[in-house]
Amino acid sequence: MQRWLTLALALPLAAQTDLVAVEPSMGFVYGIATWNGSYTWSNHSGYFGLVGLVKHNGALLSLDHLNTFVTIDPQTGLGTAGATATLPGRLRGMATDPATGTLYAITDGGPGLPDDLTVLDPSTGTATIIGSTGLTGLWSLAIDDNGVGYTWDHGTGPNTGQGLCTIDLATGSCTDVNPAIGNPDNVLSLTFSGSGQLWGTNRGGILIDAATGALLGSPFSAFGALTGAVFPSDATATSYGAGCPGIAGTPTLSTLTAPTLGAIHILRIDNLDPANLAIVTTGLSNTTSNLGPLPVDLQPFGLATGCELLASAESVAFYPVIMTSFTTGYCRNYLSVPSNPVLAGLEIFFQAASIDRVAPGGLAVSNGIAATIR
């Protein structure tokens, strides 16, 4: 396994699907490699008017123009019909609560009426209204690991709407995440990656800050409107521990997706000294290392107070820093995960450091990332 860590870093970067999305007009399904924005495959599902795409009980579900639940094959995009939903109004988006497995939906409340939060049973098609959202013009629904719902308010006309809102799953009521931003783009679907990053779609992919509602970038474009998207893999990636600062502040290690078999996993390191190199370590443990139990206090090695080794670091790689100013920069680490099922469930741990002009010992270190390959 240690040998794989070294080999994987050297593998050629091949476009592999980690996101699946649907479009409504022709019923096409797309496989997208988010790391470079390429479309690796597209197929007609066999159904039209697809809206929403969720992972529910191990399957990908969408809803067609006849309100038929359609199970989407994540490898081919082909659909299989299921029960017909008795919706109280037009579907605007749906999401599964990761904690409870409950399938929620946003449905149209009728002409001039607020949209509703609804619970769906895909096995029977039964729909039960939870309550009014208080807003008209909602599209999309996503639920994070803490049970917080998110939706997007388009409003009732151009330059109206609140943009990103949280939604109370017990009552349906919506709260504007950031009234200062409003609706910067008409997002049609929302979904969380295995790293907890909120993604949106319309005529492409959109990165969204769930805390502020700000749009962070558009990693890929689309051939048409995408009304549903989901990361099929159960891979996860979470931050742990803390770093210590250098000339640009404390290096921050983050990831937009989680390590999926056969796909590319991207780490981004911010707050780096632009005059030097960045270091990325990959290990198989966050509890033991060659230096002893983790975390290891690095102050005895000449580093600043609070600097810790957080990962076992079986593999170490150096990267050039992309300068964004005279005092700060960033870099990206691309890890090609082999499509070998033996690796499913493997935990890997990352940490980064910046060779730094002002930090004690010449190093500023980052937080850690704990990831599980699926």
C-alpha cells in the first residue's frame, strides 16, 4: 500500500467521472470530471424533463416530466422507471438527508403562492407537505451532513431573489444566508461533494461558499441547463487539526472533492510563501509515525509553537507556488487514484507545509485532511 502512494502521484492524469448531472429538455445524463471540467460521457436517459438528481438508498434518482421516479445508472446514464409521484406542485429540487435517509423536495405551491417543502417516498410516490417556505421562485435543494438544508431563491423577476438560503427541515421556513449578496446567478441545482464543498449548476458548475452564499468560481461549462447533479461516490474528505503561520499566514489545506476510485483528487494549499516551494505529505495514519504517536510537536525541531505533524508522511512531494502577491501564493496537488477496488475504504491522510522566509525553522505547516477512498 505504501508503494501505491508513491506510484499514484506519478500516474498520468486521465479524465474520470466524479460528478453525474442531468438536463431537462432532451433528458441527457452527463458524466463530468470536475478536476478539469471535461465531459467523459453523455447518454440519453430514455426520459424527458429530468429535474433533480439525488443519491438515495444507494441509487441515483431523478424525476421526469410525468413525475415518474427514474433510477439513473451512474456509469451509463440510462434510466429505469419507478413509481409515479403524486406531487402537490412542480418539482424544483430534491435531496436526501444523509443522517435520516429521508427524501425531501421543493415543490411549487401554485400561482402566486410560496413554494413548499415536501417529503417524498420514492417506493410509493407518496408526497407529504411539511410546510411553506415563505418564498416563491425556489430552485434546488441540498442537505449537509449536519442536517442543514440549502436552497436557491430566484425571486419573481430579473435581479430579484435572495440567492442561497437555509431551509428548516422541520417547518420548511427559509432564511437568507447573506442579504448583502442577493441572487448573483440563477442556480438550478445544489449538491455537496464528499469533502463538504457546496456545488451548484445552471449552464455549468458553480462553487459556492455555504457560509456566505458567495460564488467561488465556475469549474466547467455545460451544453444546456443542468437541473440536477450529484457525486455518486461515498468517498469523504474532512479537515482536522491546525497549522502554524508563516509570512502569508497559516497554510490552509483544502479539497473540493473526495478521493474516488479511478478519478483525480485535488488538494489546494493556500497562504504559502511565493518565494519558495510547497511540501505535500501523504500517509496511511494520523495516529502513529516514525517520530512516534501523532500529533508530533515540532517545536523541539526548531519550528514555532503550535506546529504539529498530523500525518505519517510515507510520501513527500515538492511543488512550485503560484504567486498571487509578493507575500502569498497557492499550489495544487493532483492525486490520481487507481480504479482498483482493493483500495475502497482505504484511509489516507494529507498535510502540507510552506518553506518560509520568516517562520521559525523555515517551515509553516497546515491543517490535515483525512480522506477515505470509495
